[in-house]
Amino acid sequence: MEALKTLLRNTGFYTAVATPDIWKNLIMIAVGCFLCFLAIKKQYEPLLLLPIAFGMILSNLPGAGMFHSEIFAGGHVDWSVFASGGFGLLDVLYLGVKLGVYPCLIFIGVGAMTDFGPLIASPVSLLLGAAAQLGIFVTFTAARLLPVVDFTFKQAASIGIIGGADGPTAIYTTSLLAPELLGPIAVAAYSYMALVPVIQPPIMRALTTKKARLIEMKTPRTVTKTEKIIFPIVVTIFVSMLVPDAAPLVGCLMLGNLFTECGVTERLSKTVQNELCNIVTIFLGVSVGATATGATFLNLKTILIIVLGVVAFGMGSAGGVLLAKFLNLFLKEGHKINPLIGSAGVSAVPMAARVSQVEGQRENPRNFLLMNAMGPNVAGVIGSAVAAGVLIALAQLF
């Protein structure tokens, strides 16, 4: 009988009944199941949203002991717990997030899969990618000025980075500055990235005239192999010297790109694009989802993060469009920029560029903007990493 009683006390059902706030865990399990539905049925960023959702379910299971947020309380790691053995599987996996390892490894894979040719062919794309980071800084300011909740500088910076539409960068920045907000920020970032085709078109149409949307652009010139090899090296050196805190992300991004472009490391390029990227994506998603426990997720801050995430993403999309319109004031006929490609400055690659292509062909079926839009799109990846580095550097003062 004692053995049976002990077995009963060790079940999750007994723990659930004995836990006062178990309703929070049950709600988070339901949220996790809903995100699984969105990932599988609706195919919203399934490669990362599904692991995040399942990690959310695992960490909220009563009595499972998979994740212990107290180990990482206060932004520090309680290494004594790992020495004593009182940790769970997700605690170990989360170390890769906490130490900033997973996002950088994913950036190596992203770099290997990215073609910077359109950006090299049209350097003005870099300006559009930079303008699309407007959402980061506008939302950061809004979060700091909110009267309802007093977000700290580091928390506001982590929320603002959602506007870059770059999941790994958002996770990297938040894990360093505000790890307590990692769950809701990750969910918001990847949810809005999946909703690019829904969020961006109304903003693009509202900020442009029909005449502007009809502008046809020439296909970018062909970039030489030498240019593609020199580019990642030069960018790494320049950005790292300018914003040292952006060096881990930009350096890994450019390393992956160099693997692909140099032509002599094909095996490495294929490995980082496939095996490495897939493995790290699983670990990153599950461990990030584990931080979304009922106690940390169900509060007013989470709701505001979701709302501010929309503002960040919308302002980022608008920033690129508005700069393209401004540049057109100084460009001659035949050289003007179709402002629709400005919205691709957010770093949701290549989805944002495809949206620019679709919207352009809606007005003019002969207009092919995809390659032109890829310039700002890949520039946005660099821009969001630089913006993250700036915020991380400034956060050291607070």
C-alpha cells in the first residue's frame, strides 16, 4: 500500500490537484496545443513554432520537472544546481539560449542560404534595410513611455527588436537583456513573421499611390564571384569595428555565407544549411518554449508585448516604404524605386520579398520585383543584427 501511495503522489494528476495555481499551467498547455495547430494545419513558421509549442507543453506538465526557471532567476545561472543534479532536460538545453550559442549557430546556416548578390548589385538597398529598422526604435521608445507597465530599458529593447522580424536576433537579444520575457517575445516574433503576407499588404497599399506601385525596375546586374567572396569579409570587419556587440551575429552570418560563396567548402556549406541548422532549430525552439510557463506568461506584460510586436512590425514595414518614396524625390525617371520593395527591408527572408513581388504584380502583371526586393530583404538581416548590437551596447549603461 505504501508503494502504491508513493506512486500516486508522484503522478502528475496528484501534483496538479495539490498545486494552487494549476489553472495557469493548464492554460499554457492549451496555448501550446493551439500553437501546434497553427504550425501543423496553418503552416505558420512550422520549423520553429512547433518545437516552441511542444516545449511550452513540456515545461507546464505538472510534476514533470523538465524546466526550472528559478535556476536562471535574475539573469544569472545557478551552476550549483547542475553540480548537485537537481535539473531537468530543458534546463540543460536552455543553456544554449542563455549563453547565446543557438542563435549564432542558426545565423551560420542562414548566411549559407542567403544570396547577398542583389544587395551588392544595388547598394541603395542597404538604406532601405536600415530604414526598416525604424520599428525597433519606435517600439522601444513606446515601451519605455507606456504608463500602464514600467518596462525597463533592457525589457523595452528586447520588445523593440521584434520589429526586425528576425527570430534568432530577437531570441539572442532577449536572452542577454531580458530573459524573463523570452517566451512571449519569441512567440510574438515568430507569429508575426508567419503573418507577413497578412500584415504587410494593407500598410504597403496605404502608404503608396497606384502610380508609385506601377513603377517598373530593371533587373539587378550580375555580381561576380570575387565580389561575393569579398563582401562577407569586409562586412564582418566593418560592422564588428563599428558595433562590436553585433559581431557574434554578423560574424556567424557572414561565415556561413562565405562557406557557400567561396566554392571550396561545399561540405561545410551543406552541413550548416541542413544538419547543423535543423538540430539547433529543434534545441532552440524547445528550450525557448520551455520559458513560457504559466507563472511568467500569463500577465499584463505578455499582452502588451503581443500588441507592441504588431506596432514594431508595422512600423518596420512602413519605414522602408517611406524611405523609398523619399529617395524617389531625387531620382530621375527610369531610375526610380518602386516603394513596394521598401517593406522587404524587414528581415523575414524571403517571405517579405515575395510579398513585394505579389503586390507589384497585382498592379502590373509585367512587373517583376522579386530580385530587386531581395536586396532590402537581405540588408534587413544585417540591419537587425546591427540594431541589436546597438541596443545591447546601450543597455550596459542601465
